[in-house]
Amino acid sequence: MNNRLIAHLEHTLMLNQCVVIPGFGGFVMQTIPAQFDRQKHLAYPPRQQLLFNIQLNHRDGLLEESYARTYGVSLRKARIMLDDDITAMRHDLVDKRSFSLGLLGEIKLNTGGQVLFTPSIHENSILSVAAYGLTPASMSLRQDRHSTVQQNTAQVKSLIHKPSYTPEDKFVHLSISKRFLNVAAAVILLLLSLLPINRIGSSNSQGKSSYNAGFIPTEIAAGKLWQIEKNVIAATPEEVSEAIEYLHEPVSEKTYFLVVATLKDSVKTETFYKSSISKENFPNAGILKGKSLNRVFIDSFDNATDAYTYLSHLVKEHPEFSSSWVYLSE
């Protein structure tokens, strides 16, 4: 599922300047203008720089549309698929402290719970200059300024005749030819053209950059943001089985479940349940086991009206479950 999310994110970013992963963060493409490296005598073409902003967590609908168009499903079904992939990505990030976004870069979680994003510098990345068919152009400097000035100055001096006078003369006579005047004018124009011109230095234009969770550093901790804690005291299988209510598909009657998480691994499902679900607040919560997926639900209903009414109440009272959805099991 993670590879599916990465593929859709890469494709969508090639068509849009900003793409948001709902409830996680947004990726923004920023254009860097052309630059000139004076030390290497190279002119670098414009390129794209990828930034990550954790405060962009709304639904912009771009990824849902990509899912729906690719797999030929409705937008509602595409949203369910996307939410499942995002939930799995969050847990991988918390468990492994890092999550690879393929050719886009890598997201890391430091010890303080801060999300860090480092864009990729791989030559096949969509951020690479080569991806646009552009390469740095060599721009060698003209002939050395000092040698040119000295050469022209010597030429001017050679055209000046030494003054010839005697002690008795009251005036100094200089003979200046028209050729000298023409050369002098050319030298003045040359000196004016060689005045220093500011150039944009870019000694770090090709260096690897690291962005600290968006446009400005943020101290939002992942545990507070997603209500996921890494260090959960492991319970014995007997304790888990006693505390968790299990249901198996297919259920006997048509039931609407209010799902807050979908996972493949049973151990991770139980760990999430123990760390995120309070029996005191949600006495009817449990785990619905399917053929290949485990769904953690808050409550279940026999009709859609009650289910969606409770979903609206849940999102307002418990923002940490804002990505919850209603699952129909028959």
C-alpha cells in the first residue's frame, strides 16, 4: 500500500505545485531561478525544490482523484483506499523512525517527535535538472582583465612622443597624432566595459538540503499529532484477548462499523487498539477481522443514519479520529 501512495504522490506532484496528504502534511514545489557559479564557471538552469509543510493537512482532493481515475472506483472508495494507505504510513514512520518516499526523498522522525523531510538528489528524481532536459552550461571568462589593460596601456604609451624642449623654451611641446586619440577612446570604452558586475554566487547550488518539517521549523510532536505512542507496554496474549472484543467477517447481520484504523498485521492492530482506544470512553469498541485486513472500530450500528450521526459527533469530540469512516459489513 505504501508503494501505491508513493506512486500517486509522485505522479500528482508532476501535475500540481502543491499536493496534500490528508492529516499528515503537504508537499510544495518551489521554482529556483537560474544561477551562475563563478568558481566553476557554470550556469545552472532553473530547477524545482520540494518543501514539506506539516501544517497543510486538509483534503485537497488531488490524491483521491488520482486513485479513482487509476483504479476505476468512486471517490468515496478512493478516499477509503487513501486513508488506509496513510494510516499504514504513519505506523511505519513511528515504528521505523523513517519512511522513504522513493525518488521524492525521505521523511524521518527524530527523538523529540519532530518530522524532518530531506528531498532526494538522485539523478532520476523529478527534482533533478536532468528531468527537464537541461544541463549546466559552461561559460568561460574573457581574456584576463589585467593583461588586456596592460597591453593596451603599453600601446598608448608607445604612441606618445617624448617632449622635446630646451632650457630656454617657455613651453613644452607634445605631438599627438589622430591615431593616438582613436586608441585612447577605445581604451576608455574597454575600461568602462570591464567594470565589475555583480553575479549571483551559488557555491551551494548543488548541495544537499534538509527541510525541517515545512517552511519554518515546527515543534509539533508526531505522538500529539497522530495520537500514536511508540513505547507501548506489551501485553500478554491472554490479556489482549480478554480486553479486546473480536468480530469475524462475514457478520451474521448487516452492520455499519465506525472504523478508525485498518491494518494487515494482527500484532500491530492489537498494539494500536491498546494504545489508542479507551474502553471507558468507547465500551463497544473492538476489532473486526477480515480475510486480509483487521479493522479497529469504535462502535457498530444496524442502520446508516445512526452510524453517520455518531461519526459527526465523534469527529467533533475526538479530533484524533478525524479520519474515521463508516464500513458496511454484510
